[in-house]
Amino acid sequence: MKKLLSKFSLLFCVLLLISCSGGGDDDSVDSPADYIDLYLSDTELFIGQSVVLSAFSSSGQNITSTTDFYINSNKIPSNTYNFTSTGTFNVSAKYNGLTSETKTVDVYPTPIEFKKNVWVEDFTGAWCRWCPRVSWAIDLLKEQDADVIFLGVHNRDQMDLGQVERTLSQFFGINSWPYAHINRQARWSNNVNNLSQVTNEIGKKAYSSVAMESSIDGRTVSVKVKLHMGYAYENIRLGLYLLEDGLVYNQINSTPYYPEITRQGVWSDGSVDVIAFGFIHNDVLRHTFSNIFGDVVSGNNVGHDKVYTKEFQYSIPPNMKLENLKLVAFAADYEDRYIINSRESKIGETQDFEPID
């Protein structure tokens, strides 16, 4: 996916200051040039945004004010141009009989904005003595009824999905527990005392939205996931997970949290530890309908204002309680795999896309 949202490099900012600073932009005497260099403030824009052009001679002289600039071979009146239509535009410059290399600007439709749900992923294990501090912080966030999707990925315990967890941990470089991250982009640190790292992400916008429609027949669940793209993505990922609440397994606990169920306990091998007995594990990842990072959507299926639909089906094994299951769908970046937007749904629910508040 082309990265549009961080626009101006330091070099371009310097060029803008130079080109807009008034008299003295150029050296007082033009020196001979063997060639000219053309600089663009950006090469990817939305309709209504402008590009600022600058030119320098082969000797490094700023010749912007005495250079003619062209968009699609049409001379423009200044070194700033506002785009009012989409497409790929050729940009060039001429100075004292010299013509610059032609560069291109891609202009996209104005993105459609959607409500964004924050994704919090907790890498944990029943053996991990400090992991309950993350689940405690998650419980505090749930009390705020925030727009946050929670997901527990277990390692080396009864809830471990094996290669699924290994693949995620390896890709994101996770080799210590507890580990929680936000939108698969930033580590959530000092969790209980740092709820704001999550809540500060609430209310932000996304350029895609997901919605689910599901049904169950016996123990077979069928899910239709829809992805509405508000941006001209070249590639995007669409994923679907099954989570389960209410799984009860003892949890080693060296934190001050959950004191009502924590006490010294003896394991079958005779070792003694501090254990949270009957610990309730929620939001546990139990099945991946799609690729763990999301199935790739590309080609004619992607584009501005397009809706892509994919159907999934799964036979729920008898060890899962139907009443405790829920679905989580997500859109993710194609290359870096971070979460663009996500959504939770009960089985049997029909959803619409979520417009921005």
C-alpha cells in the first residue's frame, strides 16, 4: 500500500521555506547550469491538495523563481499547483533552455472516513507470573466501555494455538512475556498505570471499515465479512478470528491483582508457587478463519469506495462453549501487517459499517 499519510520530509520543508521566503530566493547572479533538478513537496496527494515545486541548478543554486513549471506539458503560473481531479500527472521544469527530468504525482479521491476501533493484543500464558497485570489493565478499560477490541494470544498453556502464536510472536519480535501491543504497532507499556496509551487512540479515524453477518447451524458457524475501503489501496488484508470468554485455568500470579483468588499452591511435582486459582481467561484466540495476518485482497477487489465480501465457515469443536464465543474481523496493512481497523461481533449478529462519529 502506498504510504500517504506522512507527507513532507525535512528536505521538502526546507525547500518550501526557501521558495516562499520572498526576495533573495535565488542567487543575485545566475551561474551557468549543465542541468536542473526538480523537487516536489509530495508525489502522492488527495483531491484539493497542492504540490509545491522547487528547482536547483547543477551548481546547487536555487532557481525556483526564474524557472517555468509544467503539469502534463501545460505551463502553470507559479510553483504551486492545486489538483482538482484524480490521476497521474507529469511534472517538469524548464530553465534557460534546459528541461528537468519528468516526475509524477498521483492524486487520489478524498478518503472516506470511518470510526476506528482500537486493537489491543495481549501475549500471555498461564505460567507467566506477571501477565495478570495486563489482564487487570484490560478489565479497567472494559469498565470504561471504550471502543477497544481485546485479544488474548496464549503461549505454552492449555489455550496455546501452537504455530499461530509462534508465527505472530516471530513476526513482531516478541520474546518476553507479558507483552501487549496496540494496533500491532506500539507496545503497551506499564499497562495498569498507562491506560491513556490506549485511550488516546480512541476517536481516531480510519479509511476502512469491516462488518460481519453470521449464523450458526448446529455447531457450524458461517460468517460473511464485508470490507468497505475508503482509500485507493493497492493491497489490503482482511482477517477473521474466533475468540472465547470464560476459560477457567489456574494462573501463576506475582502481581498484587486478583488477591481474592490468589494464594500459595503446590503443583503435582511438589513445587510451591503463588497461584490465582480458577482464573477466568477472556478474549482468548481459539481459531483463525483467515490467514493469521489476514487474507490478501488485491487487484480489481480493492479501490476507493469499493466493498469486498468474503465468506468463512467453521465447525466448532465440542470443547468450546457456543454461548462464550465471539468473532473479531480486521483490516490490516498488506506489508507491515498493522491493524487499520477492527470489529467485534456476536455470532448471529448482522452489522453495518461504522461511520465516523
